[in-house]
Amino acid sequence: MLSPLRRFRHGLALCLLLLTALVTPAHAEPRGPLVLAASSLQEALSAAAESWAKKGHPKPVLSFAASSALARQIAAKAPADLFFSADQEWMDYLAARNLIVSATRTDLLTNRLVIVAPVKSRASLLVRPGFPLAAALGGGRLALADPDAVPAGRYAKDALTRLKVWPSVEGSLARAENVRAALALVARGAAPLGIVYATDAAAEGSVRVVGWIPANVHAPIVYPLARLTASSNPEGEAFRRFLLSAEGKGIFRRYGFGTR
């Protein structure tokens, strides 16, 4: 026979079990996938997530930063379902560590580099070998995503090196943690010029394009997308397939990206 104390404990445990059954659904509700994506994808990917949610799916959770920072977070076991990089190198970094599902890796988008200035600037640059970029800065700094790690900065450094102007501006850089931070420096007038993606320039009304960088002076700007091996959320794969669909690609094209 149970003692009064043991009967009390037994009854309490039973009550807790019944309460748990009442408040816990028999089947957990689907949750939106967590997508880690390059900063330059903010508007387009947010629009794609909205379209996906309108179809009755749980809305994806989007986290934007430099591809380099995101890849390192994933390598440090940050939980996520998809990685959308602004270049191949950081996707390769994860692939080498078996952190992506290789069969899901797809080169989805392309982009261009442009030189931007505050919207009221009168600057205009014809980008060609030896063009006067340093003189156009007028003693100010060139806003650039960190060329030692961030894809946009690396593409820009590669281009300026091939155009033979990198040595003239290397000491005048305003290094930013990502391409949107570089864009913000120009938008608020803290830097007279910056190099960003064409899609970034289109998203910011406080800057204007003053020069287009030829695509043949840097590596192709390609955005690969992949599912992470740590993901167990089926919504991640479903959303990935939506982004690859004609509808998904159409959304990215509306925001200025090229698609493959």
C-alpha cells in the first residue's frame, strides 16, 4: 500500500502528465526553415519568403550577414536549414567539412559590381585600366566590404587589381563587415564612393551608380544555394525547391539578379 506521501507524488505526476497531454499537440506544427543568406539578398529573398508563406507554408526565418561570417557560424554548429552564399569559396568551405548536402548545391544567381556615390554627387567614372579612382575620392575613402574575407570585397579587389588601380586606393579603404554596411557608408555620406553589387545600389535610394565594373575583370559573381546536412526540417528542402522554380527565379529577376 502506498504511503500518503507516495500517493501524493504519484497523483502529482499523473496530473502533470495529463496537463502535458492537454497543452502539447499530438503533432508538432511545421516550422519555417532557417535560412542563412548573404547580405545582398535581403530584399529579394524576403520577397520570396513572403510569397512562399502566402501559399500556406510556415514563413522562413531569414538571417543576413556576410557569407564568410555565416559559413563560420555553420562550421561552429549554428542550427540552420539552408545556406545561400554570395560566392563559391564559402560554400566550398562548408562542402570540405561535409556540412552541406552536395546533391542540393545549385548555382542560382548572378550579379554585377558597380561604383556608387551619394545621390547628389556629380561623379562619373568610365571604368577601364588605369581609370582615376583615387582622384575621384578627393581625399576621402572607398567603402568596400572587407576584401580579406567578404565576397563583394574580394571581387572588388580582384577587379581593381586587374584594372591596375588597386595600389592607388589600397590605403584609402573604409572596410565594412559586409556589402550592405559598405553601401550604408556611401548612403549617409561617410564615404564619397563605394563598390557594391548592382542589386544593392538598386535597393538604396540615397546612392546612384557612377560606374559599372566590367564583368571580365573579376571572377564570375555566382550565388550558390544548398541544404545543410544538420537540417531535419522538410520545409527547408521544400523552400529550396521553390527558390529554384520559375516563380522563385522570377522574384530574384525582379530585384535585378541574373538567374541560371
